[in-house]
Amino acid sequence: MGDNGPPKSGVFACNVEAVEATAKQLGRVFDELSNFDRRDDAHAADLSSAPIRNALQDFYDDSSDQRDKITDSVKGLRDMLQGLAQGVRDVDRALTDSLPDGAANPAGVK
């Protein structure tokens, strides 16, 4: 059986701000994973030690396959949420433009 037909709740709504905030957080995770070996934060001084830097580089090199899978998944989720937010905003704009003046927020966008 498919999930065709109207939503069971009878209402369609999306908190776009929450979706966008989640996408932004996933973007930060993606950046951290992508730039793990090029840190310039509060831990940068700790990484100047050759043994620590070498150990982290070994970890970085050994974990590359799994890290790439995780990074791709995080990026995919981020992109999907950004697309959802943009799509809902486009639908809301189209619905708003199609209604008489004074009607507001027909799609329940927050």
C-alpha cells in the first residue's frame, strides 16, 4: 500500500525555521568532518605537538572510508532539508500570491 492521498492529519504545515536551523547545524557538522585535519580552533596549539599531530593524522588517514560515508550522508541530509525549506517557501509564496489580499500563511509556514 502506498502513502497516496491527503495527509492523515488533514493539515499540512512545516516549521521552515526549524528545518533551516537543522540544515545549518548539519552544515557545521559537514564542515567539521571535511576539515578535521585543518583545525584552527582552541585545540590548534595542542596539535602543534608532533606526536599528537601524527597520531591524529594516522587516525584521519585510517578512518577516511568511513568518514567519507558519514560526510556524504550528512551532506545529503543537509541538502534535502535545504530543498524542503525552499520548496515549502515556494509553495507558500505561490499560495499566498493566488489568494485575495489579506489572506496570510495558507500553508502553515512558520
